Amino acid sequence: MPAEIRAVPAGAGSQSFAARALRTFMPVLKHSLRAFPSVAAARLQLTIVAPLVPRPPRGTKTTTVDAGGVPADQVTVPSSRRDRHVLYLHGGGYVAGWPGLCRDLTWRIAAQCGATLLAVDYRLAPEHPLPAALEDALAAYRWLLAGGAAPNTIALVGDSAGGGLALALMLRLRDEGVPLPAAAVVVSPWTDLALTGESLRLNAGADPLLPAELAPRLVALCLGGADPCDPVVSPLYGDPAGLPPTLILVGGDDVLRDDAVRMADRMRTAGCDVELEVWPRMWHVWYMCAKVMPEARAAIARLGQFLTGRFDAHPGAAAPSRH
């Protein structure tokens, strides 16, 4: 049975002025990725734009920690509770990105959930092909447990490659008998490195951010010769039975739309508690644009609503504070 597509906020089908403006500007970045498709060039571009990422508001505290041998940023806001934890996994195609690049997002997630957020700086390909990123995510999750966090006080959040990584992490935790988190939210998740989703072709022109034609080269860099249908790297091909409640958000114009829709279908068929929302006319990881775009803020609010409901449904004992 196909996963139910839940209603999105009223008016989501008509774009805000900010969304229309961003849609006009973003193809410049898309063209740049096409013109300079190397990993080094992509990382350099991110380094150049990093200073433009808005800084968190006063009262936000970011601390670099060693999370089980993995570097991570621990983010707290005044409303962060000691008994709520979000483990955040950033996107970047497994070859680029770092927690600081997401600083305008992570504080918002922490505030919406009233949680302490741990943003994992996992190892990147091609220097460290998959499943190195998964091993780092697993180490960070175990670090939270070892520090006193009860599983039902932890949630996973990931976007793009980080969304696929969050799903793969839950499969790994279940298979190893490690207590699962209370819930997860994934946004525009990359779940199929075999690249069989029709939206890669159908939305190639509609998505203003991602050049879909570069995906095969990216996969080759990520995998280092591994099987793209291995659930360790492509959770779409795993058995999701027993995974915790999960919210999947994706844009209707996202080139990875079908990665999200098919993952939700598999989870629903396996009896999982899964909710899927396809946001009309939104693109890949649109929720990163929260500083200027109401649709992005609405998506983060929806994320917070979902996770807060799961935290409230399964309250746990307060864990020792590391901040």
C-alpha cells in the first residue's frame, strides 16, 4: 500500500515572494556545480559561502565535543532540556559539509524540540568511502547512550545524504540490538544510491539546486566500489520492520522526491509508523532557507511538532547535562 501523503500547511502550494526569489537565484549555484564538478571545487564553494550563513541568536551555545571518537558540535538554546536529545546528520552527498555550515538550522531544531542537539562531523568520501559515515554516526549515538541519555529521549534528524544516513543508522541499531531512538525526521533523504528513482529525471529541470546528471559520479566517489543496493549505504533496500516513528518531508520539485516516497512506501508496508509529506513546489532541502523563507520555517516547525509529540509520549529520566 502506498504511504499516505499527509496534508501540508494551508497555502503551501502558492510560493512566498522569498521562495520565488530564491528559485531565481539558486540556479547560479546549480550552474557552478555543473561547471566545476570536482569534490575540491564543491568544498571550496561551501567554504566561500560559509561566512554568509546567519549566526545563531544570542543565548545559543555551540561546543565542540568528542562524541565517541567523532568530532561533533553540541548546540543548546535557552529552552534546551536535559532529557531531550537530537542527533543531527548533515547533507552534502557524503563528500562535503560540516556542522558549522548548518548553524542557522541546528539552533532552530534545538529550539523547536526543546532539546540539546548533537551535530556529527562524520568522515567524508572519497577519502573515507561509505560506510565510514555510518560508523561515525553509530559511534556518536552510542556516546549519547553512554552519557546517560535514555533511548526514548533521543531523536534522529537528517537531510539529503544525512537523511539516508539516519535511516541506515536505525537499520544498523536494530540489527545490532542497540536500543532505538524515540523517533526520526528525514528531509529530502537520499535512500537509493543505485539511482533508480524516476524523479531524478522528471525533476531534473524543476529542482533549482541539484544537478541530477552529476549523481552517478557522486555515487562512484561515495562507494569506492561497494554495491549501491547494499542497505548499509542505500536504506531503501533494507527491511525497515521495527523502526521507530518517522516523518519524511520532501519537496514536490526535489530530484530525490521518489527516494522519499518509495522509502515511506516500504516502511508503511513493513508496518512502521511513518508519515510522508510532499511539499508542493519545494526543492531539495528547502528547509535550510529558514532565515528568509516562510516555507522553510514551517517545515522546521512541523519537524518540531512531530518530535515533541514523540518525546512527550515517551518521557524519560533526565540525563546528565554536558552543557
